[in-house]
Amino acid sequence: MKIQFENIHKTYKTVHANDAISMVVPSGTIQGILGENGAGKTTLMKILSGFIQADQGKILLDDQPIAIPSPSAAIQLGIGMLHQDPMDFPPLRVLDNFLLGQTGGLIPDYRNIRKNFEELQNKFGFQINADAYVENLSVGERQQLEILRLLALGVKVLILDEPTTGISADQKERIFETLRKLVKEGKTVIFVSHKLEEVEGLCNQVFVLRQGKLVGSMKPPYKTNELVRMMFGKEIKMTDRCSCKTDTAMVELKDLCLEDAHLEIKNINLQVCKGEIIGLAGMEGSGQQLFLRAMAGLVVPVSGDLMVDGKKMNRKPYHSFQKMGIYYVPTARLEEGLIAGFSIRDHVALVEKQNNFFIDKGIFHLIAQKKIQEFDIRGNPDSLVEQLSGGNQQRASLALLRSPQTVLLLEHPMRGLDFESAIEIWKKLREYCQKGASLLFTSSDLEEILRYSDKILVFFSGRVSQPLPAENMTVDQLGQMIGGKEFGGGRQI
């Protein structure tokens, strides 16, 4: 199915999110849409998928002008979108989510639905338990489920908006294999990303957006430096490796044992120093999230000791950890990190200390403006968080961290951030470390873990490695350990 955009405009108050965008996506191709955070990529795709309507312009499918007033209308036209944050129902089972949108009688034919589900996932090599609850799936599995659901609904155009944020390298490659298979079957894929290496390795053509405008396009062979200049209007240089680590211990774990419904980790012994950055590597669901949540007071250890600044924090509530300056930023932004329906100013009022009984909106408006400027959030104090782009939601989450910080626990902190934004946020995080904060983070980007970590812990199937010096490791070595190979530095814990 060929897609054509003609003179698309979309404005939100003073922000011109899409400014006279015209482009053609050929049928049976993987089309990349590349751009910085807030460039207008998601807005354009939401217009194509019926979630919002353009202020001006038109869309043509196979040279025929069409109207897309709603997501259901888009599905009927054969257009489906996989959003940055999964659009599913976590309390329901996988099979119940799979049948959403399908036509049928009052009572679903679960036997036939299960058969269709298994046939589809076997075709693409997925391994999702049809009876599992969605809330227990990883982000990558939830994306796979949504792809299967859209295919079952008969979509011919599949839009993926930043699909690789927050998933493992293995899950990413599985998604890519699926997209290549779909294109061979004649379907059209639009792949939205800010990651150069992904669009270069996957897409037949790339359009680049900047500040709401289409600024260029490119076909293979790709020239990375030109793509960067189109995205940001300038060259971007990486920062040099540096360490803020001191010799003063901030966190000590002694024979700590953790478990949940799916995983058990035993006898964790670790010392984290002030200013130290520790990267947690491993496939999704290997224990990194369980570990961070225990460090934040959200999971109660089965046994062992968790000491922060010499104080035992065993079985202390989450708020006691926050009072100690321990802050956790989850990967599920709108489910756990932010509150839909609240503005940036509302969030600031929630986290900042108040001296008066009544909320002084004027003060919090000023504080919100300062944080917006400091973290380069594309929005204003009255912007609702769900209306921000994914990258700007991530910036907002990080901007809401209180000072001073003792320990920062971050799940995929650069999720949804473009190349330049990630560099700037890491500069900010290093400033916190220079002031004595310790930082532990997860990431599916192995180069990011190697570049910014002082030490690395590798998680694999109930095992964890000894702390490994990041400067002595390569991407290949780290990748093999994540897959369970060369786990020589690891031990059963």
C-alpha cells in the first residue's frame, strides 16, 4: 500500500508540530522516519493512524484521498500503529488483549482465537504464553503481542514508533526479523526512530524531520554525518570517558536474597561508592528490574542486609528510601513515573517541598519553567505529560528528581531520547555524581553501558557477575556474557 502525505500541518498552541510535510512512502518497503525529540515524528504518525487529525493537508492511499477520523477507521483502511508505550490492558490475559478489535459474536470463540494466536506467533518465532497476564510481560513481549494483534486485524501498513526503546538486543533483532518478513509479504512498514544505526541497517529509505519540517531524505548507502547534520543542524561530538568515583562506600549489600513470581536471586554482595556509576546489563527479565526495585524499597528482600550510608534499610517503606535521597525512575513512564492528566507544573507541585497549606501555583509555575529550560523539555508548565513526546516525557521524569540525591536508580534512562539529548542528560547525571550521588542504571544499549559505567553487573538466568571494570570490556564480550557465554566472572548468587 502506497502512502502519500501532502502539505500536512498540525499546531498545538504555539508549537507547529508538523509544518507543510509532503512525502511518499512506496508500497512494500521499510521507510525510516528520523528526527530529534519533538521533531514531529509521532504527531505525523498519529495523524496517519487516526489518533489525531491534521489542521491542513491530505493523505492518499494508493493515490486515492482518504479521511482517517479515528484509529478504528485506520484499522479498517489497513493501517495500524505500535506506540512507544504499549496500548494494552495489563490486568487482562494475553489472549484477551489479542482479540481486542476483532469482530465476532457476544461470546468469543477462544479455541479458534488461541489457534490463530499460536499460528501467528510460531510464524514469527515469538514465544508468548497466551494465558499469561500482560502486566507480567516484558516491554519487548508486549510489543510482540501488539504486532500480532494488528496483523490479526489485517493491517497492510504497520507503523512502529520508537519500538526498540527499553527492550533487549535479542528482542530488537527479533522485531527486525519480523519486519523484514512482513515486507517480503508485501506489507509496508514505517519505522520511527532517532537511532541512526537502526534506520541505516533496516530501512530502504529515510526521511528526516527537524522542528516540525521535512528537511531531507536519503537512500543507502547512508552517510551518518549528513544524517546527523540534518537531524540537529550541526555536528554532535561524544563526551570523553570520565569517572567521579570516590573511595567512600555509600551502599552495601550483604548476602541479599530477592525473589518474585518468576525469578530468584541469592546472596548478593556489593559495595557502591559515592560518585560511582554501575551499569546493569542483561536480557529483559533477567533480574535487573527486581534488583533496582529492591534498592528503592519497592521490593522487600527475602533475607540479607541493605545498608545506605551506614544505615540498615531492611523492610523500610519506599518513602523512607526517598527521605534518604534514593530515587527510582521506572521505564514505564505513564504507568509508574508520571500521572496522565497532570501538567508539568502539577508534577513539580507533587515533588517539591511546600511551606504553606495551600498550593502556590505561581511559585510552582516558575519552578516548572526553570526545569523545562534546564532539561530542554519541549513544552510549557501547563502541558499535560501525556501530550509530550516520549523523549520529552523522559526528560520530565528526570527533571522531577529531588535534590540532593544519594542514590539514583534508573531504568533505561535514555529511553526515547535522541543522540544529542542523551549526551546532555548524561552530562547532567554526571554532575549529580560529582556532587556525591551514586548511580545504577539499566540499558539495552551495550555501548552506552560501556561508555558511562565505572563497573558493570551482568544478569543472566538467576545469576549475576562479579562487578566488572567497564573500561576493560568490549561490546562483543559483554554481549556474549548477556547471552550466558563466557560467564566466567559470574557466580550463582
